[in-house]
Amino acid sequence: MKMSSALAKKLQTYRISFAELQEILKLMKRPAPIQNAHQEWDDVQLNPVEWAVFSALWSEHCSYKSSKIHLRKFAQTLDASVVNAEGENAGVIDLGQGERIVFKMESHNHPSFIEPYQGAATGVGGILRDIFTMGARPIASADYLCFGDEFSGRMGLLVDGVVRGIGGYGNSVGVPTITGQTNFHPRFEKNILVNAMSVGLLRKNEKVALSAAKGVGNQVVYVGAKTGKDGVHGAAMASESFDANSDAKKPNVQIGDPYFEKLLIESCLEVLQQDLVVAIQDMGAAGLTSSSFEMASKGQVGMRLNLDLVPVRDSTMQADEILLSESQERMLMVVEPHKVPKVQSLFQRWGLDAVVVGEIQSARRVQIYFHGEKMADLDPDWLVENCPRYSRPFEPWKSTRVFENPDDLLDAELMKVLQQPMGLKDWLLQKSSQAQHAAKTPLYQQYDQRVGLLTARGADHDVGVLRLPDSARGLALTVGCRPWLMEIDARLGALDAVLYPSFQMSLKGFVPKGLTDCLNFGNPEKIEIMNEFVASVDAIVETSLLLQAPVVSGNVSFYNETLGQNIISTPAIGVVGLREDIRELPEDVFLAPGLDVWRLSHSAVFTSSQSAPKMGFCGDFGASQVMSWVQWMKQLRLLSQLSGVRANQMVSQGGLLLSLVKMVQGGVGCKLTAPLSVSDLLQEVLYQSVWVVEKSVPFGDRAKALGLQPELLGQTQLDWFEVREKCKISVQDWQKLNQNSLRRSIESLA
Amino acid sequence: MTPASARLGVVRFPGSNCDRDVLSLAQVAGYQADFLWHLDHFNIQDYQALVLPGGFSYGDYLRAGALSARSPVMNSVRDFAKRGGPVLGICNGFQVLTEAGLLPGALVKNSSLRFRDGWVDLVPENKSSFWASQHSQWKVGGQLKLPIAHGEGRFYSPPDLLRQIEDSGQVWFRYADNPNGSLANIAGVLNETGNVAGLMPHPERALWDWMGSEDGRGFLR
């Protein structure tokens, strides 16, 4: 198709397709594009502000145009525990005793790859605003990170920058980071994942704040940091693949100021608690544009905005820049006129300016004025409701990497090596020093884990646990998705993304209550990516329904591809769970000698390991298998409450042996006496768990009574980790190795 | 003074983030506690004790604690301390007190140049006239387990000042295992009269067994 150079350039700048342009002109009742004498399409009647507004709100990042039709399936998972807040910034779950929690996970992948510190920091800032804009005080954060190979060029710097950024922001605002997951895999080499989750609490008498603008004549109030040129076109950037020139996008990355955010949290919660605000929304992606149009569209009203009143850092800023700036730490509120002075004085006390920038009007138009001129006059629905919805092509999921015999999944060469006298020991020590398996202490000890006085278990545990202030019940937080399983099979990986973290908290006696997702995928215009996306959404819905843990919020990040190479599709999941009290939670590691070590198996599916030469699985994970896993999870939860259960742990990546050796983190070893073969020690099986139990407890009988198959592996002992006569490792040496591996690689960068 | 009638003021700077947590510490000890705003003076007669909580006051801009030390509320804090009133600075509050000249020394970036969260064991050294003076661990060989969370907690002072601090019994606590490179393993110090005290670890984060330790309770009598 031939286009005039002016039009071609605009379509490229604003990342709008020709078909979308035709749709926009039709909505606006403007003349359709016409062809000139040279058969070229001529430029059209849209001013820069109109182009900019459509570009932002019709971007993938803001509109979810490729995913919306699939995301609707999550609605069927909602049950009576979900507080109705449809279309809001985050989901709300009623915990049944007056308190409600608000939670969500969001990606900040693209900015973090370009500028790791600020990218990660503003990711945390953004998700916190999604929480407190609902009136909830943020009480905990979690993160889900994927990096490339630990030894490749920039990776150390990226890990270091991201971790410092998360800490630098989260620690300052006083929200503890209590759990997380960090993966290393070559497929994230050119496109890392930085997903941040936050949980907020609404206590008994606190109301959920909403974002629908209401009340003709009410004032539109801007509060927070001044608007600068940072982050202009950020939403559009996040909707695009990386090319070789991604460094040039550095100016698109926003800069955060956690000090401002802290002031915003306290002041916004104060105005909300005093019922001074009709509606509130943070200015996230596409800044003032998305907040104003979305608030107007949701409230079915119009809005008049005067950009001359918006506080700016740079007086030369143009209307489209003010509208699209993604400067951080800004909120937009709708306030009744007589409450404006009170709102302003309250913000002023916190040192923040609250400025009236517009008014709600009955005519359903958002009218934008700048230097006395009307720059845009648009129906908010055109931007929000009428945004295109794409049904990108996809095919029903078909598993391909099926193996008949589980032993074929093992690395045959490795098996030979392991039969050698020192084979197992060498393998264990080598694995334990790899970034993927090394203790993540050097990372999470840079996060404040206890501010707020609710933390019962921080990031040095498998499951983050908070003690709820009013009811004294325990709230658990875990994140999941194991990328190497997604690489093997998207359905299996997505089922596991929900099941594995749910198993982890069930072992500690928690019941999963709700889910949030952060769907990180490649280019949705490629059918193989869309196939994985749809399979993942379906698998999440399926497990969510079985667990009765609704999916209350989420985020989609597409175009995670660089130079045509897509990341492993990664649907990261955050799970929130509840337990009646937090007494006698089983530990994660060996803490005392002389205890029995048991294994419980549900060996339905075998998979290859991350580094194996052949990738695949063996077994069935159809609907009935998923049901049986969820049933099994319930039984494990019952067993976890048995007195005398001192510690337990899911068998994770690397198989039984690696999972067991990681339990010596507690400073106590164990001796395995059961006749386990090498393949039994290394095989990756979904799902197994290890239990450490007092000898006086009839654990085996209790497990059998619940229909489980217990197997006594050995017992804990001081000083040594031993596998019959095959392998013997000093606990102290191993601890040093495992604790220091990651420290060495990042501390060399300080 | 019975705790039930005693009032404790928690100084609130913009960016303080342990202010609400310190209210819990005071309430557990039976005090009435309320916030003192950084822009206001207050009547020093109204309070029996003051705490400057942790956080990132004024965003830690310039130097941690430097801007807060010059805010209006500190005039009242100074008067209160001069008359022998008990003042405690925790973490950022400690940094503010050194910047305000109410405590000796300075707190600089951790030797790792990184923020550090974790548990530490503290060895009690010299008693404050008020803070933790009745603590059950205050006996030879006793240690306190408290959490730390700071990026700028390395205690520093010039050699002669350090000698003076040591000689005049102004070292309050030392780390059993130094987490940040502090000189002489110093975790907390006192002023010469022992009524003003500051430490980097957080007593308010160790109030109940489920938090990991209860050793913070004894800081208020």
C-alpha cells in the first residue's frame, strides 16, 4: 500500500495501523483517507494531540487489544469473596472478618532492561499506586524476576541494578518485600522480566475507593510530582519489540522518587479515609491521558481539562507531551467543589500541591484546552470502550514433547558420570553454586522485610507470611511460574505456575484464596505465541476454579522479543492464602538432628530438567489429573497440621537430591538410607514433597490413612549430608558454597 | 511516673516510615503515644519521653538525617533533651540525632555499599538512664536479638572522639557480628548524661515471638 510520506511517518511514530486509522476517522466522523493522483493515501485531518491520545490509549499496553477477549475468561473464576470492583486498578478479596485485601502484579520488563535501577524502582512505585489508589494501605510486596545466563556480559549489572532498584524504592516507602522468585535462563538474555506484586489491606471501616468520575461540576484535581518530559511514549514503547537499538530508548524510561511516593501514600490514604474524594486514579501508563479518559469513560461523564494548569517541570512542554508524560508519583482525583479547600490544605501539610486542572461536565466529551485553544474534543468511549479488539489467530493446545519412558528424559551422559565414585558429590556441589540454585540471600537481604510490624516470615522462607492486624490470622504470599516447564509445554507450565506456589503454601497449612497474574509473552502477532498465551489463560482458569481461588487482577506484557527472539512465555502468578493462626508453621529446612525424613509422591508427570539435552515430559495432565493434584494438595494441608511435623518442602528443580541438600541451609544435615537409585534422586517429578517429622509421630500411618504413599528416606543428623555410601558433604562447606555463589558474582560489581 | 499516665511523643518527619510501628512499641509498654509533626514546636512538659523513628526522612537527601536535624520540631526536641528528658533515635532517628549534635559520631554508608536487612545479636555495654535500662538481658554475657534494615548504618567518628566515647562510657550496644563495618562494632551510643540514646537496630520490630524475637519490648520501662 502506498502512502504519502507525511502519513507514513505519523503512522510509524504513533504506532497506529492504517486499519486502525480508518476506524478512528469513522468514530470521529472525519473524512476517510483518500488517494491522490499517484495512488498514494494522503495525510488526514488529525491534530498532534488527537494522534497522541489515540496512540497511547489504543496501544497494546493500555488497551489489551490482543488479549482482552481471552482475559474475559477470568470472570468465571470470581466468587462471593470478591468485592465488586470491576475494571478497577486491582482486585479486592473479602477475608470474611471485616478486612479486605487488594492485590495485583505488574510487569516492568522493557524499562528494566534499558535502565535496571529506575526500571525496577518505578515498577514497584507503579504497583504500589495501583493498591493505595483503592484506599488500601500497602502491607507487602513480592517480586518475580527472570534474568539471562549468569555469566553473560550485562547480566550481573542487570541483577544488581534491578535488586537495588526494588530495594531503593520499596525500602524507602516502608513496604516490606517478603517473598519472590529469581530465575536464570539464557532465553531471557535480551529481555529480562521484572514483575512486581503488591498487597494492600483495607481494615474494617475503610472503604474501597473507586475511579469512576462522577458529579457534574465536580473538580478534577491533580496531585503529586510535577509533569516532565520523562516517559513520553512509554506505553507505546512497552508495546513494541526491542531491536538492536534499544539503548536509544533510555529517555523513555521514567525516573522515580520514593520520597514523593511515601508522601502520596500517607496523604491519599488520609483524604480517602476522610471521605473527601469522589474518585481517584493514579497516572500510570500514558499518564494524564489514560487517567482522565478512563475515569470519564467509567463514570459515563465528560471532562474539561486545562493543560495550562498542570504543574510542569519544563515550561516549553507541548500539549501532547503533557498528556503523554509518564512522570511518576502523580494522581488524579475528582473532588466536590466545597471539599477542594480541605483537600488542598491536607495535601499542603504533606508538602504536596493539589491543583484543580479541570471539571466534570455532563456532555460526554473530554475537552482539552492549552494556551486558550481547544486541542481535542473526544468522546471518552472512543478511546476506551471502542478501542479495537483483536482475535489474533491461534490453535487449540496440542502437547508435542511427549516421552514414553521417564528415564529417556534424563541426560544419559550425565547418568554415566554420576555412577563414578565422586560423581554425585561433584554434581551436587556444581549445581549448588549455580545462580539458579544458589541461596538468594545476597539479593533479598537488600530488601527491608519487616517494616510495618506484620511480617512473620520474610524472604528467607519459601512462603512469605504476614499476621493480619485485626484478626491475628495468617496471610501467605507466594509467586510462581517455572520457565523451564513453560518451555517444555505451555499448558503444563501454566498449570504449574498456579499449582506449585499453592502447594508451597498448603504445606504450611494455608488455603489459597486468590490469584493475580502477570502474563509475559512475546509477539502476539505470531501464532505460536498466541497458542501458548491462550493455553496459559485456559490452564490458569481451570486451576483457579478447582482451587476456588479467583483471579482478581492481572497484567499482560506482550512483545517481549528482541531481534526476533521471543522470551520463554512466562505467566507469572501471585497467590494469596489464609490460615486461621500462625502458630506452629512447619519450617522449610533441617533444624534439628534425629528426625525422620519422609517423601510423599504423586508421580503422575515426569519432566526433563532445565539443562537436559532433550526437552519433554512423560505422563498425563488432563483435567482429571489436575483435579487429583488439587485433591492431593488438600490432604497435604491436613497433614501439615499434624503435631510433630517440624519442616516440609516441595521437591523443586533438579529433583529430590538437590532439594534435600538445600534443606541443610538450616545448619543440620541428614543421612539418606533408603535404597534410592540415581535416577530416582535426579528425576523431576510433579509433585513430590519432603517432610521432617518427630520419630514419635505415626506419620506413615497418618499419610496412608489419607491415601498418600509415604516413603521413609532417612533421618536428620549433625554436620553431614550423606546419601548411603555414595556421597558425603560437610554441612558447613555446603552452606558456605551456596551462600556465597551469588554474592561473589554481584559484589564484584559494587 | 506510671506508664499508664505517661505520654510518649513520636516525631514524624516527611518520609518517616517506622512512625506507626513505634506507636505499637509505646502501646505495648503501656504508654499513651502520639505524633509530633516536623513543622511544629510542642510543649515539652506534655511528654515523658520522645522517639525519633526510622525511615527516609526528607528522602535522605543531602545526607541521611541532615535536613530533619534542622526542622522546627528539633528545637523542642533539643530543649527536651537539655532538661534531661529521654530521647531515643532508631535507625534514621539515630542518624537525625547525630546530625543534630545530640549524639556523637556519624553514620555513613555500609561498608558493602548496600542496604542490609537481617537479624543481629547485640552486646549491651553501658546503660542509658532510661532506655532499656530495665531490660532483662542487661547482665554480663546477655545478648539481645534485633533486626536491622539500613543502607547507612556504619558508625564512624574521628579517633579522638571515639576514644572519648569509649572512655566516658557512651557506647550503648555493640554488634556481636559486625554487619556494616561500624567502628569498634558500635551499634548504638548515648550522650554524656545517658538520657539521649540512638541505635541502628529496630527494637519495635521485635515485640512478639512470632516476629522472631521479643527483645525489643524491654526498651521502654
